[in-house]
Amino acid sequence: MDEVDGMSAGDRGGVADLIASIKISKIPIICICNDRYSQKLKSLVNYCLLLSFRKPTKATAPFVSEQCYRRIFVEMFMFLSYGIYIKMSKRLIQVANAEGLQVNEIALEELAERVNGDMRMALNQLQYMSLSMSVINYDDVRQRLQGSAKDEDISPFTAVDKLFGFSGGKLRMDERIGLSMSDPDLVPLLIQENYINYRPASIGKDDNGMKRMHLIARAAESIADGDIINVQIRRYRQWQLSQAGSLSSCIIPAALLHGSRETLEQGERNFNRFGGWLGKNSTVGKNLRLLEDLHVHLLASRESNLGRDTLRLDYLTVLLKQLTDPLRMLPKDEAVEKVVEFMNVYSINQEDMDTIVELSKFQGHGNPLDGIPSTVKAALTRAYKDENKSRMVRAADLVALPGKKKALKKRVAAILEPSDDGLREENGDALAESEEENSSDTEDTEGTGNGEKLQSELLSLNSKGIQVEVELKSGKEKSKAKKTPTGRGKGGSASTEKKPAGRGRGGSGSSEKPGAKRKR
């Protein structure tokens, strides 16, 4: 059964039915796929014996002896398991002699190279040429396959090997462009990562290395020009510059430095490395996100108004010392208390502390946490978590952070919610009433009565061991958001605008009472 890795495209339950057939079948079922590690085959591979094929080169082809006709399964297993190979041209000679064709070995080697190791295409070409000739020469094969060579799927690593190889200088310009455009995103990165390791074959004897350095400098300038062109292509959609970009970033550096590859430092393996820019770029993006979170927390604590660049360059080392030096020098209890207090003042959580430590690591320097006993680290974690259960609601908790869609009242309630079950039951009603009073920011303007009630509730929470700080916005800002109409009945509420008194008993003018204070 061929192409089993494509069954899920249109056959629902096809893999499960195939597994059921394998379980009850008494004859071998051969399942052929291109991607052994496809997720679609995750369940099927548990019921199959894996036999891997590799693509034959022009110098090799599978050999099957005559015993295969009598013991087909035994020989097939030997062929698949042990990979018995002979030269591909020899195998083609056997086929040609059996068909009555006269073909020399040089012509068959050229045929094997033109078809890129595809035995089926080689047999098809021999069959086609046998219809009009019985003697096949080298020129016949070359003329036949001049414009019908099999397309080869070249990997970026193979393309770089060919561009930098000794025969790279013999490639035609269209071949070089085809190699560089096989993967226009990855091939330039591989060129930039490995060009400095090649010793150019064109410089000959170079005792002091100046000729090589001159060629490396020219290649670096060409790669820089390719980056400028790539910006025009990616940012401004100037796709007509694609060939010019591949010329500057791939073809010129490879033409200058093609030759033998050598290692420049001890322990380096002598093969082309993967583009290190990809990993570095991913790390930079992650560090920027972590630094942005730390920056938001410091700004929200109202203890710092630094810019992100200033924080990273000038203050990150100072913050690290304040977080680690006490743990290293002071007694455990005193150090933990001091560090936790510092973290609360600047609204630094444990993730922010990890960020500060991670961004302060430099190559050649030790870990900033070296020298701190593990017991002190564990005590710091426990103290911060205990403090976090009943810690003061700071401005950092009242600021909507980027990417956080959780409502303000729910975040504050989650912070104020104590861990003890008994205390939670005592404070449940008070928190519920507080959430109702703070259900929206626009309801704060209904009078100072609600504000006084909220303050009394917060004082009750404070008396039970929970310290709270909140902000009440000014009535002038909130009066534009929501206005309550003047009531006509008994006890009707008044509008925040200055209007005549209502007609009903209890109608009043403005809701602002003399002496009413709002904490901004």
C-alpha cells in the first residue's frame, strides 16, 4: 500500500482500518511512505517493521541475485536489511544485455548521472532509445538527456557544499543561481555562517594569510550588500531584486572563497554549521518580551520611571545586587525578609527576578546565583508565596498589563482572597459587596455614600489582617462617562449636572455634598 502517510487527507479512519487488516492478515502487507515521522503514522508504526531505503547514487544500484526468484521474501528481507549494492552502470549493463542492446559503460555512467540515481527513469530512457537503435553510445545518451534531465531536490546544505566545493568555480552562472535560489531564506544564512572557514583555492601559497583576509573582507562587504537588498525585497516587496540579492549574498562570497574547509578553533567539527542567526534571533525576541514585562511592573510600582534601554544598561546590575547580595552575606531570615520587602516595593515577582538573573548572564562570567545556599533560595520562595497571599494591593495590580484581559475587580479580588478557609468565609460577604460596588469604573460617581461604604468595607478587611490601597477617581472625570437622571419619586437620586430640584419629595439638585472628599 503506497503513500500511507497521505491517507488522512480524504479517508477518515483509514489508518485504523489498515491496522485492523494487519492484525488479521496472514500475508505480508507492505506500507510505503515518504515521511516516517509523520503524526498521521503515529499509531501505524506500532504494528510495522521499519525498513528504511536510501536514495542510490550514480555509482550504486540495488543488486538482486537470481535466488530472489526462488526465495523472494528471504532475498527481499536481505536486500532491505543489509543493503546489498553494486555499481549502477553494472546493473544497467545486465538489463541491456538481457534486452539485446549494445551499450558501453561510459554511456551508462552518464545516464546514471543525468537521472540522479532514478533507476526507473534510466530504464525508461533505455527502452525509448532501443526503439530506434541497437547500439547506444555516449553521445546518444548525452544528446537524448540534454534537456530532459531529472529535476533534483537539493537541500540547502547540499547547495552550500556545491558552491563552496573545489568544483564551485566550474559551475555555470545559471547553475549557481539555481543553487542559491533552492532556499533563498536559508542558503544565505549558511553562507554567512561558514564562509570564514574556507581556504580559497585561488590564492595559492599564502604564508602570512593576507590574501585570504583580503578575500574574506570582500566577501563580508558583498554579504552586507545582500542584506541591504534583502531589506528592499522583504519590506518593500521589490521581488525583482531576488537574483541581485542571491548574487551578493551567496554567489560572490562562494566564488571568492571556494576551496577546502578547515577548522578555526579547537573542538570544532569540520562540516558546515547551521545558521546561528536563527537561534540568536529567537533568544533576542524572548529576552525583549521578558524585559518589557519587568519594565511595566517597575513603572506600575511608581518607584521608577526609567526607559527600557536605561533599565537594561544601567539599572539591571543594581537590581541584581539588591536581590542577591543579601542572600549571600546576611543571615537567612534577615536576608529573606529584606529581599521580599524590596520585591514588594518595586512590584517584582519571581518571574521578574528570574528575568533579571537571566539577562545578567555573560559569557565567561559565573552564574549570579552562585554562592547562595539552596536552603536560602527555598526560604525566599516560601516567604514570597506567603507574603503574596496577603500582600498589599499596589498600583502594579491596578494597572491593566499588555495581553491581560482579566477584569480589574477580579484581579484585585484574587489578590485579596486569603488562603485560610475560615478567613475566606468571614471575608466572603465583604468581598462580594466590594465587587458589586466596584463592578464598573463609572459607578463611582453616584455619590460619596458609596465611596464611604467602600472605605468602611476596606477598613474592615484591613482590621482582619489584609492591607489594601485603592484609588477613587475624581467626579469630574467620571461625570462625563455616566449621568444619573433626576428622580421624580420619593427618594429619587439626582443628576451630577446642576439642574433644578425635582418635583417629587426628596428630589435634590447636585449630588455633590459640601465637604465631600475624594482621594485621587
